[in-house]
Amino acid sequence: MNLAAHSASMAETIVFAILSAGVLVGGLLTVTRRNPVSAVMCLVLTFAALAGLFATLSAHFLAVLQILVYAGAVMVLFIFVVMMVNREESTPIARQGLVTRAAGVLAAGYVFYRVAWLVSHERTLPLLAASATPPVKDFGTVSAVGALLFADFLFPFEAISLLLLLAVVGGVMLTRHVREDHSSRVS
Amino acid sequence: MPSELRMIPLLPLLSAAYLILFGRRHSRESVHRIACLAVGAAFLVSADVFFFWFPILYQSNGLTDLVGTWLASGDLQVDLALRMDALSGLMCLMVTFVGTLIHIYSTGYLAHEQDYARFFAYLNLFCGAMLLLVLGDSLPVMFVGWEGVGLCSYLLIGFWYGEAANASAGKKAFITNRVGDLGFLIGMFLLFRAVGTLDIPVLVDTARAGSPSLTAALWWGQPVAFWAALFLFMGAVGKSAQIPLYVWLPDAMAGPTPVSALIHAATMVTAGVYMVARLGALYLLAPVALAIVAGVGALTALFAAVIALGQNDFKKVLAYSTISQLGFMFVGVGTGNFAGGIFHLFTHAFFKAGLFLCAGSVMHAMAGSGDITRMGGLAQKLPFTTWVFRVCWLAICGVPIFSGFFSKDAIVAGAFATEVFGPRLHWVGPTLGAGLLVAALGTAFYMSRLYCLVFTGECRADLDTRAHLHESPFAMVGPLLVLGLGALLAGVMGLPPALSRSHGDLIGRWLATALGRQPEVSRALQWRVMATSALIALAGIGLAWRFFGGGVREPARRFTAAWPHFTAAVRGKFFIDEIYDWLVVRPLRGLSRVFFLVVDRILIDKLLVGGWTVLVDTAGRLLRLVQVGDVQRYLAIFAIGLAALVYVMARPVAPSEVKVRIEGRSATVDLTEGKAAVDKLEYGFDFDGDGREDRVGAAANANWLYPRPGHYQLRIRIKDPRWNTSRTIARTIDIP
Amino acid sequence: MPTYAYILVSLALFFVGAAGVLLRRNVLIVLMSVEMQLAAGTLALLSFSRALGDQKGHVFAFFVMALAAAEAAVGLAIVVSVFRTRRTASLDEVNGLKG
């Protein structure tokens, strides 16, 4: 392995370490914040770092979408709702049924441990060891993914757009003010 | 063959259905017009068929109207077919004629009744069922009619169900009849098993041919015919109120009087006699069964006549009289004198219906009371009723000229002359005949007592009732007069040949084809019987006049004083009801109570019903605890489930078999992997149980040489390095 | 970097999200954790997509993202609606399904 390749690999590792640290620390901070506004901010950090990871995976289109849709639109939505609903929380973790939920977390940890072990143990498998960008033209670019979306996955694409429409309508219906008086058309 | 035959039962049945459904919408006039017209039309149709096909009925097996196949199941084929032959034609005429008269009578008798439409619907239904019984060409069709009349009897006895006594009288009649009907069913089954058909003409032909299928011994050396006949007779005993199942008939008097006249005197109760006569050929195959029929008949005739002596209720006296007269009829058919039995059935239908209608008329006048100790001297107030009663009374007593005289004589003479019982039982006939003569004496006595107490002497009713005494309306008196005329003249049908050579025994000759041979009665015997029974009738009337003429007289009082226990027993109907109560009703009731408490309350209510509710309830209570309503806990449980699944799936699959081979001190272990055998497993074998693994590697087998014999613990560890999971298997090894 | 490293990051993020969903009382943070889990799934999809050289993984990641957006919209609407009627945003106080 020559020096240039080695230093490129080195840089790549450092970038990956920083980004994944951002993702995980952001995630942990999100989950542990008492104030939802801080949580949202940490989640933005997580999603931004995640977009970076996407980029290192040559998923350029998805990286941009992650920033636009998640770190942008969805998080703004969260901020709005947090502003509407925000109330001081006396205890961040409910006492009731804590044992069950702690057992659930432990069980999730067990699953995590098992799968992580398997993945690290089998890291030499071709599928898990692959590290190069595949020799596909325009891999992960808007045009390549867009071509797939509008050719092979046209029907699911239209279906998902319908789902989004439904979600919008449903959101409007759910948050609409229900008046007590009968003059309202909503009952 | 004429399909109008089906109209005969259908007309009253349709009318009944209409009246049940829509009767309440009609006025009284419309209701009784519909009801009377239906029965009247049935009478006209039967008369039309009867007289149009007269020669055919006389000479052949009669006419059949095949409506369709009713049941076809395996070998069993039952047609819904009606047959009119000499016998059923005659019965049909009688039922519709008397039925029409009683319908008309009822319009007067029940003029003030609220439930007018219901009464006429039931009465129509009864006529339809009775006609089905009479015309049915096979035993199952007959049985439908048989049960139908039983149902109507029940409905009409309990017509005034507001009073508990009436309702329970209806139930008593129904349940007692069930006992007999069980016998009828068993008889049918036996016949079907033996002959393979239930068509009456086929059965009769088979029996006449003396087919071995019927004469083969069945149980206790008696032939099939005997058992079938006996069980069928059991049905007849229930329906025709003979010993031991007669107890329902006196109670049945709780129904309206026209019902008593039509159902419990003239028609339904004679169904048993009719059935025995129809299957006469079968009974002739089994003389012992015939002897039982005749014996039960004679015993009932005597027994009921004795009980009738001590009754003080107008209708009860008539009820026991009916039971007694039915006994006469059974002696008639039981001595092979089927025509005689049917003849008496006929005359009895007229005079007994007449007597009951007179009773109705009297009770109508007496404001519903039937207590004869409160009557007396009614002859002046009720002239028409009295005259009709006199005719019927003389008829039942057997006074010459009147119809009962001839029919009773036909039975008695037949009993003396019969040869159906064979040489070994030849004494049965004359004994029964003598018994009947005694019963005839009793009949004359109790009927005359009834006449004397009701119509002669001074009126013993209270002033209020006396003031309202009145003759019944024309609707009631008209039928009475017709029936009286019948009671007077019906004897013409069966004049003894000794009296008139050319016109003697018309009914016997008419029924000859349908019923087969009859006992030959010599002229001398006819004269002797006529003379004796005429004397007996007069003696009975005379004796009764001495005892009760114009009220209870001195000899009657002296008799009561001299025989107090006997009198009390007769008044109490020999306590048969009480005996049955102790023998049957109370044990059954106790048993039902036990079943109710054990099976119903505990087994069904507590265990089967309650058990399930408790189970479901407890399960619900327990499962409710799981439903905490907390989404996070649901998710936590989901995560735990997932972890459990991962735990199970990630462990190495257990080997399907652990083979241990021991040769001397050497042990070889071989693991046969299960179906989901995976590669890359690690195996560790610890042969001597010291905690150290003696053989480690990818091989699934290993061997070990033990230094000395003994008892060793073998532990095999299987490891899946990818999941970092392992499983341990333990075995013990004995090295000899 | 090799794919397994991304998968490990994805697993870790999924676990952190799961812990958040199971433990936190605030509905909003629970919803954020759910988003985090979905994003972890997206990361795994994209990693394997690169390893296999198949861009269908990107298409699925796109769908997941759209689904996550829809879920966030409806979920937040429900939160607002529940808050209006119950004046609470705590999951343990919303237990209308209790048996």
C-alpha cells in the first residue's frame, strides 16, 4: 500500500470517526435532554452528521435529502410543536412500569450485543468488508436514483406521494379546532 | 280414484288454520259460520264419496287417494295416502255428522264465551285430525291423526286454562296418552321390522295370509303378531281410556261440555276400538292378545260401571259410563266380533253424545253447576232436553227397541258364541259375556239413578238458580233432537238376524269385506241374550227407581249405612288416582327433584354454565392486568420477546442424537447433527468430568480411553463462534 | 471505510433510539427517538447498497425518508390534538387503552 493511498485511507477513517461520533453523541444527547428544544437541536446535529455519513457512502442524493427534509423541514415541524406543547417535565422518566421498561431496554441491549458481535465477527465477509465505491456510473447521484424512481419504482413512488398527501390531510384534520356549538360543520 | 278424499280432512284443517290466525278479526257469526261450514262441507263430501262409490266400498278394499310420498328413508316408504273403505267410510260419516251437530250446538252453548274463535279453531282442528286418523292408509299417517286428536283433546280440556285444575287435567290427559302412544310406536316398529311396511292394507293382507313373518316366535315363545298387537293395544288403552290408563278421562270433563261430547265420548276415545278393528286380522293371529283386549275391556266395563254408581257430578257419571261402554266395545273387538264392536261404537256415539249434550243443556240451565245432588225435577223446566235424555238413557240401559239394546246384545252374544280363542281359552268368551251382563245391570242402575236424581222429584237447587231455569236455545236443542233420533233408530243398522232375516245385521254384512269373518251366533242364543239383557235392563231401572225415584230414598240410605266402607271406596273411585300418585307421580317427582338439584342446578348451572363464566371471568381479570394502557410497556414486552427469539435462534442447534459406544474402557462419542446442521461449530468434550476439556475441535466425534472403570460424567460443549453462543449436553458413562 | 463499521454505527444509533422510545416520558422526545431509529435503518440500507453496488437501496432509503416525514406529521398532529384535550404531553398519562 503506497503512502498516498494510506493517507487517503487515514483521512477517510478520521472523517468517519468524527461523523459517527457526531451521530452517536447527538443521539445520546437527544435522548437524555430534559428540555425538548435542546433535544431537537441535538437531533439536528445527529441528522447532519448522518448526512455526512451518507455522503461518505456515495449517497449524494440521500445526503442532500437528509439535510433538506430531516434536518430542515421535519425538525422545524418539531420545533413548532415543541413550542406549542412545551410544558415543564418534573421527571423525564416515568416511575410507573419502570422495571418492565428497563427490562425492555436490557433486552434491546442484548439483541444489539448479539448482532454487533455477529457483524464484527464476520467482518471479513465480502459484503461487510467492502469499502470502495462500486464501479457504477453516477452511483448515488440525483440522476441515477431519479432514473430508478421514475422507471422501475414509478408505482411505489406515486403511492408514497399519496401517502404523504394523506398524512397532510390527516394532520390537518387531527389538529383542527372542534367547536362546541352546532353551527360548526365539523362534528 | 277420487282426489276429493283429501278434501275431507283438509277442509276442517284449513278452517282451523284460518281461525287461529285471523279468527279474532271476525265477528262471532262469521267465526261459527266458517267453522260449521267447514265441518258440514266435510260431511257432505264424505257423504258424496260414500254414496257415489257405495258398491266399490262394499265389495273391494276401498278407494285410495295418494297425495304423495311423505317419508322415503331406506326401506321405509310411507305415502301420504288416504283410504276410504267400508269401515273408514262409515266412521268418516259418523265423525263429520256428529261433529257438525256438535259445532252447531257449541254456537249456543258457548254464546257468552270470550275466546270464541280459539274454541272453534281447536274444534275444527280436532275434526281434521280425527278424519286423518280414520282415513289414514298407513299406520304413520294414522298416528299423525292419533297425536293430533290427542293434542286437541289437551287443548280443549285446558280450554279454560285460567283455572289451574283445568290446565292440569289437560296435562294429565296428554301425559297419560303418551304412555299409550309409546306402545303404539313400539307396535309400529315391530310390524315394520317383521313385515317391512306400514301400509294398513298390506299389513292386513299379510296377516290374513298368516305370513310366517308375523307368526314367527319373538319373545317368550309368543309370535310377532302377539307383541305387535299387544303394544298397539297399549296405545288403544291410553286413547280409549281403559284400565290402567283410564284415569285421564274423568278429569277431562274439565273441558267445555261439547268437547266432552265430541272428543271424550263420540269420536276420539273410540279411536282405539277403531284401530283394533282395522288391524283385526293381525289380532286374529294372536288369540292371547285378543283375550287380553277382551279381558281388559270387560274388566274396565265392570269397574267403571261400579265407580259410576257413586259419582255425584253429572259429567263424571257420564265419563265413567263412557269408559265402561268403551270396555264393551273392546270386548266386542276382542272376541273377534269386530262388526259388533263398531256397531256399539256407532250407537254409543249417538246416545252418549246426546247424553253429554243434555248434560250441557242442564248445566247451561243450572248456571254451570253439574252437581246432581242439587238438581231434581228438571223435567218440567227442560222438556226437550228431558225427552232426548230419556231416549238416550233407555238406549244406554239397553231397553228393547232402542239402539243400545241391539248393539250391546250383538257384543254379548258374540262373546258367548266366539271361537277365536281356540280350544284352550274357550272359557274366556262366555265368562266375559257374563261379566258384561253384570256391567249392563250396573249401567242400567247408574244411568237410571242419574235420570231420577236430575229429572224427577223436587228441585233441590237454591232459589236463585231455580228462578233462572230455562230451556236451551234452538241451536242447542236442534242437535239434541237429531242425536236423540239417532239414539232411537241407529239400532236398525244391526238388528239381530233372529228378528229380521232380510234386514238383519246390516252393519255386519256391510263390513264383511273390510273386517273379515265374524262369530256365528245361533238363533237360539240370540233370543236368549235378548231376553236376558232386556230383563237385566228393566231390573236395573226398577232397582234404581226403588233407590232413587224422585230423590234419594230410604233403601239407598240403608244401603249406604250398611256398607259404609264400600260406599266410601266407590265415591272415592277406589282411590286409583291416589294410588297412582303414590306409585308413579311422587317417585317421578322425587326423581325429577333429584335430577333438578344435581344435574340442573349443580352440573349444568354451576359447572357447565357457571364454570365457563368463572373461567372466562378469571381469564379476563388476569389478562386485564397485562393491558396497562402504557404504550412503552407494550414496546418493552415486544423487545423482550424479540430478545428471547434471538436467544433461541442464536444458540447452536442441539444434536438430534448423542451416540455413545463403549468398548472395554474406550468410549466413542458421536453427535448426529439435527436437520439444521450448521458448519463451523466448535466441539469440546470433557470425558471425565474434571472441568477440563479433553478433546476440542471442529470434529463432532471423539473417543477417550478411561484409565480405570467407574462412573463418569460426560459433558459436551457445542459452540457457535459467529454468534458467540454455546450449549452444553451432559451424559453419564459407566465403564465396566 | 468498510461496511461493517457503518452497520455498527447504525446498530448503535438504533439502540440509542430504542432506549429513548422505551424510557422517556415526553412524547416529543419519544417521537424524535423513533425518527432516529428510522434514520439508523436508512444508514444500514445505504451501506449495504454501496457494498452490493445496487442503487435500489437508495430508492428504499428515499421511501423510508418519505414515510418518516409522513409519520412525523401525523404523530405530531396527534400530540397536538391530545395536548388540547388532556393538557399533557406525557406518555404515562395517556393510557386510554387501559384494561
